[in-house]
Amino acid sequence: NKLLTLPKEIGNLTHLTELILEKNHISKLPKEIGNLHQLIMLIILQMNKLTLLPKELGNLINLTKININFNVIEKIPKEIGQLKKLVELNLNSNRLIELPNEIGNLINLKVLMCDYNQLNRLPLEIGNLIHLKKLFLYQNRLSELPAEIGNLSKLIELTLFINYINELPKEIRSLTSLTILNMSYIHLKKLPKEIGCLINLKELDISYNQLTELPNDVGNLTNLNTLLINNNGLTKLPSEIGNLTNLKKLDITYNELIELPREIGNMINLNEIYLHNNALSKLPKEMGNLTNLKRLSLRVNIKLTELPKEMGNLM
């Protein structure tokens, strides 16, 4: 459709429960939209041109889902904090610089999506979202995470991909429900030992950062099945990495590894290991234990001239 505006009479549809205005050219919502007290779903996305939301949005107290991605919204009204029944809030692909403190009033929120914005900080009140399960902050301008992030004990997925967070708060140790953590391209300089408390992690992506070492505590992540640490400055791996016996995919490419710990042979469930573009001169004979290996990449390790004979077991 090519709707440019909504008539104020839309406020007369007081029994409306869903309003979906996808792929239009709407730039403004009438304040009368606040009369739709029965509305439980509001979707205004893709090709619309909303720059702001009316404060009357706060009157829609039965809303459980809002999706306003792919607009040009620069600010979320504080009245959004009145939507206590909200379960999912999608703010992806807008021009948000910050979230209102009142976002912390959305105590039933389970999914918060803020990808592709310009957020430079998170309000401390985000720690009030104790039922949050998924938090997406992909491609923003965040330079830090508040300590209150540690209150999100039910969080199972956290995506920070492409930000400027060079240090993590120690409170991250409390996110013990996390199963997926993506911290790729965030300029991270050090992985804190508290990462070892995230014992339910299954996928960890810390690729494309500035890491020169991994803490021994990474060996506590025994439920990991995917570990991506490529494109860093690692010169060695801790021997405790051998504790990751459930790991199926390991990518350590584009680092500065000189050798691998022999404990890597304990990772008997590995299907894929990518080691290319390092400085390896030899491989431990224990790699012959990796009998489930299906993919092994070693290219551009110019000092590596031979493989241990034990790797002949990988058939």
C-alpha cells in the first residue's frame, strides 16, 4: 500500500486488537491511536517513515507486541513504560541514540530488539527487565554495558555484535542462563575470568576483537558446541580448553598461535577445526584422538612442514 497518513478517526475502532501497517509511507501516527485500548499487537514496519511515536502510545496498556523496525525514529517516548503487559519490543533499524529510563518498567518483557541503531548507552534501568530472555544490540555505538546487566538472570541470548565495548563488567558472571553470546567486532581487549561462570553457554563468538589471551576459566564452559575466536591476537590457548569435550566447531583462524596445547586431543566431539593463518610450526600428536573430525583447515601456517603420524587415525 501507499498510505501516507492515518485518519484521526482510527481512534474510533475501540475493539481493534491488531493493527498491522507494513510497507506503507506513514510518517506520523495520530494521537487518537491512544484510544485503541483493546490493541494487543502493533506492527508498523518496512518502508514506513515514522520519526516519532505519540505519547498516547502509553494508553495502549494491553499491548503485548510492538514492532516498529525499519523506520527513522530518533526517540522513544517515556510513556512506553506504561505498557506493563509488553512481551516483545522490536525497535530494529531506526535512529535511536538512547532508550528512555522508563524501559525498565516493562517487567514482563521477554524479547528486546535494538539492532541497527545508534545507541551510545543503555539505561541502568535495563537491569529491571528480570524476565528478559533475548536482547539484541547488534550494530550500535555502545562503549560499555552497565553493571545492572547482571540482573538479567533469565537471559538466554545476548547479541552485541559490532559495538565499541572493550571491557565487560564483572557482573556478566550472573548471566548463567545464557546459551548464545555474540561479542564479535566489539573491540574487546580482554575476556574476563567471569566468563567461566556462564556454564550453560552453547555458542560463544568473540571473533574480530583485540584479544591476546583467553582466561583459564574458559575451560568451565563444558556445554559449548561452537567457539569462534578467529581474527584476534592470540599467541597460545590455555590447556583448560581441553575441557570443552562437547565442542563441535572451533575457529581459531587469523591469530598468532605458535602451538596448540596437547589437551586439544580431549575434544573428541570436534567435527570442524579451523587453524589457518596462524604461525604453527607443529601439531600435538594428540590431535590423532579427534576421530569425529570432518573438516580441518591448516593453510597459511608457513612453518608447519609435517603432520604427526597419529593424525592418520582421522579416517
